Amino acid sequence: PTRVDIAYHYTRTENLGTIRVNGLLSKAERSASNINSKFNGSTYGDGIYCARHPAAYKQYGDIGIMVAQLKGKVADFPAKFDGTIHSIVVKRGDENLEFTVLEKSCQCLPLFTFRWNNTVAAKIPAFQREVQ
């Protein structure tokens, strides 16, 4: 069985309008829809990068997005998307730095946005446990 879990994606404020209309998109999906937006690259493959920990990778944008993610068939990096793999997990030694690269937008649902601060740091882990 496939399960839905919570993850976090960071973006720039200027991308929020497009995300609200189209959801989070891979570079290929943005190109196919003629959507131009700034993105942070694709070191581990084209896809939607979602962190396991809410503070991880906040340097990639000023707005955090809590997402519900549906990983499907998962492989660990350095796997590549080949039609049978839906998500690639990148482990960085510390489980708080682990993240997943989702192949397509249909695998994640943005739930809400936040700006990281001490209040969010105190409340979001408990909220995540409650939602999960």
C-alpha cells in the first residue's frame, strides 16, 4: 500500500501565485505549460524537492509550504526516474536532512504556507504529528 505523508518545500514569494494556480511543478511540467519561474536547480534530478524536516533547506526560499506527498514506488539516490520509479529519496547522513524528489505534481498537494520563525519552530512538529 502507498501512504501519504507530510513534507516541506521552500520557494520564493514571487512563485506563490503560480503555485496556487498550478500546484508544485517539476521543471518539465513548467516547460510543458509555458510557465517561467525561478527554481533552485535539479542536482538530484528534475522533480519536486520535499524535505522531511520543516527547517531543512529553508535557505531555498522565504516561504515554506507544508505538503501532503504520495511517494509511490521509491528508490534511493542515485536511482533515476525510469517509468517505474516515482520518487527518489536522498539521504544526507542526518535524517533531518533527508529529502524526496517527487517525479510529478500529482504526487504532492500543497496544504499551507508559512514563514520560518521561533513560533513556527515550536508549533509545526506537533501539528505534523497530529496530521500524520
